[in-house]
Amino acid sequence: MFPGVRPGLIALVVVALVLLVVVTSSVGTVGAGERGVHLRFGAVTGRVLDEGLYVITPFIARVVTMDVRIQKEEVRASASSSDLQTVESVVALNFHLQPDMAASVYQDVGTEYNHRLVAPALQESVKAGTALYTAEELITKRQIVREDIKRFLTEKLQPRGILIDDFNILDFQFSKTFNAAIE
């Protein structure tokens, strides 16, 4: 084949390259603030890997990382008060994935748990919490309203492996008619 090159040397280079591919595909890292979900043939094994180095069986297993750091979701929500006033709210939610439930969340929802679970629960909880109070009470009892909405969120998301760190009502806006009546 190649003049002056021994067949044994070619075989040694090929074996070294194969070993290099196997070793590099069997070692990886899980970054800070993440957990690794171990998959075997695409199926979730239930094993959650902590931050750092891991070793897996190449070509059979792989690891999907899930972010467990605190994330923020800020949304506008439209709701009605108990006295049927339209209320436009801007709310902010800080939440994180419960690290030991990363495999379960990945299996049930995937990596887009924010859009599939958190955002709808946030909208629904704001509507439910706002409906308990009159427009006037939403202003005067803001802290109690905040705690009620946070409780609704916790009840909805905690069983799914998402923990609520903080919830804030940034702004309430009422209809122009209601504002004119107040003035």
C-alpha cells in the first residue's frame, strides 16, 4: 500500500483511533447548576448525575443535561377581580427544578418544562388569585394576594418537581372606566 510503511504500524494507528473515539464518547461532564439525566437506548433510567465528570457506556447510553438553577418567568396576565373589573397584571416568578426530580421531569415533560408547565400554571394562578378579591382589595391587600397566588403556584408545580423561590406582582392596571370612577 504505502511504500516503506509497515502493515503493523497502520493497524496500530487504526486501533489507537478507535480507542480514542470510544474513550471520548464514554466520558463527559455535567456543568455547574445542571443535573444529567442518564438514558440507555433513549429510555430514562432514573439515574440523575450530579455536577462533574461521568463515565457511560458509549453508543448505548447518553446524558441529557437539565438546568436546576433559579430561572425567571415574567408575564403579563389578564384577569377579572371578584367585582368583575378587568385587571392587567405584570408578574415575575423565580423557580427552579428540584434536582432529584430531573429524570422524572425529563421523562414526563422534556427540557421545555418552563413553557409546558410553568407559564400555563402562572397564568391560571394569577387568574384564580385575582378572582378572590375586589379591585380595591387587590391594591390594599397586595401582599395577601401575592401569597395566595404563590400558594396556588406551589400546589400546581411542586408535585411536578418545580419549586417556587419567589413570586412578585410588579404591576396592576385596571380599565380606564374603573380608573376614571376612582378619580
